[in-house]
Amino acid sequence: MNSTTNHNTLENFKNLKRATIGHLNHRTLFDGIYLWTADFISLETKTYALKCAQPVIACILTNTGSIKVATTVSETQLQLEPMECTIVKTNSDDTIFLSLKEKERYQFSMVHIHSRALYYHHFNSFLKSELKKEGRLFTKFPAPFILEHNNALLQLDNECPRDTLLAAGHVSLCLGKILDELQNNQSASRGNDLHFKEVEKIKSLAVKIRADISKEYTIEELCQYVGVSPIKLQYGFKGLFNCTAGQYILSLRLEEAVRLMRSTNLTISEIVYSIGLNSRSYFSRIFRRKYACTPTQFRTKLKGKTGTETTKIRA
């Protein structure tokens, strides 16, 4: 690690690590891009100072825990809630402050993009026209669209070279999506953003759907349950599950159909009706689209495997 900025920040994070129970990992991804991943419980209420000797653009992506973020020149702190992202631009010798609460669990990732990195110039060219003052916190916005990548980052092994490559891929996708979000004005002013409570309601809705996949839902009923517009509902499902609400329900029904084929003697028609569908031909079509075979062919393969296993046991 040649960067003074990275060395200073790493030392500050060591102080943070001593005041937590859990994991706090650091890795170098590319020249000028560093990643910190955190999954811990804070042992005290405290503000930690992360010094930056050189200009840095920092992206903080949260899964759980509320973090107050500020910089040296910030007039106020910014409250970062779960499933939100903030972008912080610092000057030389600036400091990023993270305020944590005692006994609260935190899961977040922080990417530091140094001025020598290619990504820095991509972000900086956009931020220049938006920032009112150098060093200010730029913005925060709901980011369910990067939740999948952030979850993957938190689960990677810090010592495994393969996982460093995977981390680099996930971070690149995150940064690309964040930049796309900013450039397309998909921030708080757009009106389609989801607040934390709305995201939690969508997750609760997903659990409700999974509990009874045979139940028919209209978009109006789903929106009423969450309390959002159809556009925001689909935006939330896309971010959390990478599919629309309808696709999510259909995927669960197909998974249940496969489970029933494996574990019961129900006919295909019985399975179709038990998962909430009315047309066997429609079921066969969507099943084949996902599993590259018809339901009958799938069940035949299952019986063949079972017969082979039985033969092996008898032998």
C-alpha cells in the first residue's frame, strides 16, 4: 500500500476494529481503489475519524445500522439509513467522520476511490457540476439496486485471492450502477425512491407471498400492502430480487412445483392447481423456459435418478 491516504485510513480503521465485535476487513482492489467491509456490533457510542491525506471520493453502502457521516468542512451530519448509499468527496488532508451507536449492529461497505484511479475522474466530472462546495457531502439515496452486490462483498473471504477478484467485480458493478443512478437523476428528487421503511415493507410482502404462493394478488393489492405506487413497488422488487413482483411470484411457484415433483406423487395437473395456476399449458411453457424441459420430462429424469440410486444400493 503506497498511498499515505490509505495508510492513514487503515490505521483509523484499526482503532474502529478494537471497539467492535465482529469483522472489519480491508483489501486493495485496483490501483487507487480500496475496499473496507464491516459486519460488527459497536461496543460504544463514538465518532471515528478517517483521515485522507489526498483527495478521495468515498462511496458508503449500508445494509444494516444507522450511521452519521460528516467531513471536516461539513456544516451538518448526514444520517445514513440501511440500504442507502452516500458519496463523499474530500480534499487533501480532509477527514471523514463516522458516528456509531453502542450495541447496534452494522453491515456496510466503503469504497475509497483515490484521485489517481480511473473511476475518480468518472465520478468527479459528474460531481463538479453538482457540488456547491468542495469537500461537502454530495448526496445520499436509497440503493436497493446494489443490495445483492453488497451482500456478496460482506461474505467474501479476505484471505482468498479468488475472492479479491470477485470483490473487484462486485465493486465495479456497484460503482457502475451508482454512476448510472446519478447520471439519470434517479436520486431523492426523482420521486421513485424507496425509504427504508418502504424497503422493509417490501421484504415483509415477499415473506407473505412465499408463505402462500397459491394466493392470487393484483398489483393494486400489493401496492396497498406496502403503501407505494406501482412504479416504486417494481423498483423495490428489482432492487431486492432483481425481478418484478410478478416474476418473483412466478419464480416461487416454479420452485414449489419442483419441490412437489420431488417429494410427492401428485399429478402435473394437481401440482399446477396447488401452486395457484389454472392452465397446464401455460405452466408447461414457463417451466420449460426456466428448466429447459417440460414438467413431464423433468419428472421422468427424477424417476430415472431415483431408480439408479436404488440399483446402486441393492448392488
